[in-house]
Amino acid sequence: MENQFDRGSALSIFGSDRKEDFMALVLALAIAAGVYFLVG
């Protein structure tokens, strides 16, 4: 029996890991831009 790593994709609201990663990147950039313009 081989152990397999489970990323927890069943809990994701997105259908694919690639889409989830892309949306996380977009959200992080939006937060960074908001902090940059509001604070800086």
C-alpha cells in the first residue's frame, strides 16, 4: 500500500488546482495593491 499525499482538493470551491492557484495569486496581488495605495 503506497502512501499518497492529499492536498485537500475536496474542500476547494474551484474545480481545478490550477484555477485555485491563479485566483490566490490574483487575490494576493489585489491585497498588495490595496495596501500599497492606501498606506503608501
